[in-house]
Amino acid sequence: MAITVVGSIAFDSVKTPFGERERMLGGAAVHFALAASFFAEVRVVGPVGDDFGERELEVLRKRGVDISDIEHIERGKTFFWRGEYGWDLNSRETLETQLGVFEGFDPKLSARSRSSDVLFLANIQPQLQRRVREQLPQARFVALDSMNLWIEQQRESLMSAIASVDCLVLNDAELRQLTGRPNIVSAAREVLAWRAPSPELRGPSVVVVKQGEYGAALVTNESFFALPAYPLENVIDPTGAGDTFAGAFVGYIAAHPHEELSDELLRRAMAHATVLASFNVEEFGTERVERLTGEEIVARMQELRAITQFSGDT
Ligand code: AMP
């Protein structure tokens, strides 16, 4: 029932056609943790610098997230990312990435973080993801996200990290880039064939393909499932939507420890992930999810069910 997550804890400066924000709280692990906290206990692992304060920690604390493995590096600077979106919000340009305290970071997990039964390796250097994976060899379910930067710069290291997890969560363009295959179903099936590096690991059996405003697909060796994104008329800032999606997906699986990883469970997890991601994009950064309620999630789940159902044989 508990998830450990390692990934970027960041300040983001973001410009969209609807406004801009300087140095707002962000990072893959932060967006993930806020979403996952609606379903399970979450423990965040990662470093921050002197510029990261009480105000930022309080956002996580308020959602009940365990922050005791967030390490403060003295005289260090928190990870920083600057990005700008095109007019339809489908294209995003990274203008600046400063790894800061993530450079040379050596993750030391407390006994609590090592005891989680679910692990999420959010987007960060693949060798860091691998070092954290090694510290939770017994985890029941392990998922991993990454991005183009690491596919381009550390492909081999990323491939061996992916081979050590149960589930890969990736954008469609990144999945194509990673495998060199233009078709996402065949690209996902290729990843499913990647062998685990050691016999005690299982290797990937689930691939989740995020497709932005077009929704997301789920590919296993036996099955395929897809959902559209929840239709919103006002999207303000997509930053963190992918991590929020992953947070709800993995959180939902963590919340059902006695169910096997069936298609039925994975599909319900996909629906919750779609709903959480839709809230995230309604405002900048973490603003909307910070004040989200369980009732709002339930209501939107019903709406998503209604718009994805049809009847009749012909
Ligand atoms: P998403 O919009 O879900 O793809 O994720 C956006 C988040 O990823 C932002 O909050 C950034 O802080 C974080 N991010 C951007 N670039 C990187 C990177 N190279 N490594 C880790 N996290 C990153």
C-alpha cells in the first residue's frame, strides 16, 4: 500500500499561450506524488538545494506525502527547468535544464522507503533510477518514466533500467525514438521483449503510451486498451500531466495489493490516471491538484465512463 518515488524535485519556469510562471514548484516526482497521494501512501526520494523552502515542502506535507527522504544539500541548487509551449499546447520546447543537486546525487533510502511494495522511477538520470531499483529488489510492482534527453544521451543505461522494471510509461514520440519503430503498438511490443538483467527481476510486462491530448494506450503481450483524454475546453498548462497520469496509474495499482495485475485492474488504473491528468492541466503547475478533492475525482470518473461507453452490436 506504499509507493516510493525517485525523480526530479524542481523549480519550473513555464510559458504557455495563457500566461507564465517563474520558479513554481514542479518536478516529475512532485507531480507524481501529489496524484498518487489520493490512492496510497507516498514516500519521495530526492535532493533539493538551499533555495527549496518550507512553502514547497508544505505542499507535499498537506497531501500526506512522506518527505523524510528529501535530502537537503547545503549550498546546492534545486533542479531547474524552463519550457515554453506552442499555441495549441501540443509542442513544447525545453529552453533550460539545470540538474543542480541531482549531479552526483547518491540516493540513500531509509528503511521505510526501502520497505514500500511499489516503486516508481520518475524521470531522472537512468543510472540514478537503477541505483534506487537495486535498493528495492523485492518490490511487487515497479514502473519507470523517462524522456528524450536521456534517450539521446544515455540510451544504453536507460535500456538496462527499463529491463529491470515491470512497467514502462512513456510519451508516444519518446517510445518511437527509443525503439526506432514508427508504430507505437509494435514499439511497445518490442519493449515487452526486453529481458530482465538478472533472474530475480521480471522484465517489462506492461507499456503505457501517453499521447497528450489524444489520451493514452496500454499494451501488454496479450492485450491492448486505449482511452481518450477527458475533453476540456480550457487547458492552461500541460506541465506535469504525464507525471500526474503516472501518479494516479501507479497509485491505483498500489491501492489494490491483493488483486493480480489483470487487464481489468490496469484499465481502471488508466481511467483514474486520465481523470487526474485532466485536472492537472486546468491550471499552472501543481495549483489545481493541490486543492483537488476525492469527490471531484469520483464525479469526473463518472463523466469519463459516460463518454467512453457505447452499445449495440452493429
Ligand atoms: P511532464 O510535463 O509530465 O513531461 O513533466 C514535466 C516535469 O518534468 C517538470 O516539472 C520538470 O521539472 C521535469 N523535467 C523536465 N526536464 C527534466 C529532466 N531532464 N529530468 C527530470 N525531470 C525533468
